[in-house]
Amino acid sequence: MADQHLVIRRGRHFGWWIVGRSKGLFMMDWWPTKGLAVRVANLWARGVRRAGVGEVTIEVNDARR
């Protein structure tokens, strides 16, 4: 089982990044709105759970840099 942690972060100027890590794997994806980024992260988590591969935790970080 490979647990994965996804973090949704605000982009520098606009948009949202989904950043994820799992035992040597790294994922980074950009979405134009926060709602879309959250939907994609939830869809990914649901797929991982259905496949029985592991658990996915999702964190939303709204802080501006």
C-alpha cells in the first residue's frame, strides 16, 4: 500500500497547484481555479481508494507567499 499526501497551493500570480508525493513518486499539476483543483484531487483520491492501492490525504493551503 502506498499512502499519498496531496497539497493544493495557490499559484504565484493566479491558479492553483496540486503537489503530491508517494514513495519516490512526485506529481505537480496546475489548475486555473481552486474548485477545479479540489475536484481533481478528490477524483484522484477516489480512484486510488477504489484500486485498493492506498489512502490519499488532501490539504488545502490558502496562504499567499
